[in-house]
Amino acid sequence: MKFVVFVSCILYSGMFTESVSKRSDSENEGKDSPLIWLISKQLTALRARIEKLQDVAIENQKNIISLKSNCGNSAMDEDKKILDDVNLKVIAVKKKVDHLMKNKLEKQIDQIKRAYSNIGGGHTYVRWGRTTCPSISGTKLVYSGYTGGGYYSHPGRPAEPVCLPTNPNFVKTSGTNSANIYGTEYQTKIFGSNSVSQDVPCSVCHVQSGTTIMIPGKTTCNKGWKLQYKGNLATGYAGHAGASTYLCVDFNPEYIHGGRADDRGYLLFDVVTRCGSLPCPPYRNGYPLTCVVCSK
């Protein structure tokens, strides 16, 4: 700006000099003075140089404005690019944080669910033939006792036996004698070489998982299920009048102390396959069936 003012002042001075020169020429017209002619020539040349400098100044000013504009746009573009990069990084970090928070929240929900399922939840099953529960994480003994059921020849007996505790509580001392419950005996050597007529113990087990299942004909559990115990499938004799059900008796059965006498009651026999309506293979005629209890 100072440069432009300076140039303008010079131009104004030039114009004033030209006016003076013309006036001097007019006043000295007719006089042939070499000095005046020389000064006039120098002033004219100076004026031409000043006009040229003015043009250069104007052009430079335009260039400066253009450069400022270009530099400004470039800087704005660079700033915008930086802001865009920062914004993208912020979005990426936000997504990562959201993902981590979601995973953490899901884990916390699972922990709460597991904790809740352990409070008054879970499932129980009976381990037939044993007084203990499997040594498996999440499985606990509720109580152990004696396997009891109806007499083998009574047609009206309940089909399913029960696990009677070793410390019963009685309220009355007499009843109608219309229904009875007896102990349970092994009747074949599949339950052990000395198992015949031995009395059958039992244990009630609690698992923290949601459910249990007994699978006949298997000794392994499906994927995702936990094996509780495996054994031989047992039930009542086919020719007896009393109803019965299928039980899974542990492969390593125990016997109730002092129960060797053949007192009958609810009797357990091994279960063998019979081909015909049962496909063979995969089953084989006359083979005793195994069983497994699984939890999940």
C-alpha cells in the first residue's frame, strides 16, 4: 500500500512538472534555450519510466492478490483434509469403543445370568446305584438314600421308583395299608458279579446347568452337554404284573450294607434289545443297552 501511494505521488509530481514545462514553453515560446529543452526531455523520460513502474506495480498487486487467494484456498483445502482425517479417526475410535463396550456388556449380562441361575436354579437328577454324585464342577449332592418302589407282582404299583432318604420324618404311626413301598434289588449279574439280590442305593444330585437328560443306548453325551454318569439300562421283569420304568444304573454300582437277603420288592433287570420293530442295525439282537445322563 505504501508503494502504491509513493508511485501516485511521483505521478502527480510528474503531471505537475509537465504542466510547469508546458507553461514555461508557452512563456518562452520563440526562445531557443538548450537547457530548457534538455530538462523537458529528462522529465518526459522520467514520466514514461514512472508510468511503466505504475503498470508493473499494478500487475504485481494483482499477482499478490492472486497468490493470497490461491494460498488461502490451498490452506483451507489442507485444513479441510486434516479435519476430515481427524473426523475419520474419531469415528473409527468411536466404533472400536462401541464394540468393546458391547462385548463387555454382553459378558456382564452372561455373568449375571450365570449368577442368577446358581441362585435357586439348576436341575436335579437321581443317580441310581450310587450314594455319591459325580465329582464334576457344578454338581452337588442333595442327599443319598435307598431306592424304593412297589412290589414287583402288584399290578397297581407305581411304575417309577423313588430315592428314599436315610433320615425319614414320620408324623403318624399307622395307616390303611392300601399302598406299600419296598426296597429295590438287583436281579442279574450285569450290575456286578455279586449283585444279585443286593439292595440298590441312590443319590439325588443338583447341577447348576439348566437341564439333564438320560439317553438310553449311549455312553457319551452330545456336543455341548456335560457327562454326569453312565451305566446300564434297567427296568422290571417283562412277565411281572407290576408296572416299571427305565432307569440308568451306574456302571460301578454300590450295595446297601446288610441288604443281601432276597426280600424282593422293586426288582431291576438288565434291558436287552429285540430286533424286528427295532431296527437292526444299528441295534443288535440280545445286546444289553447302556445309558448316560447328561447335563447342559
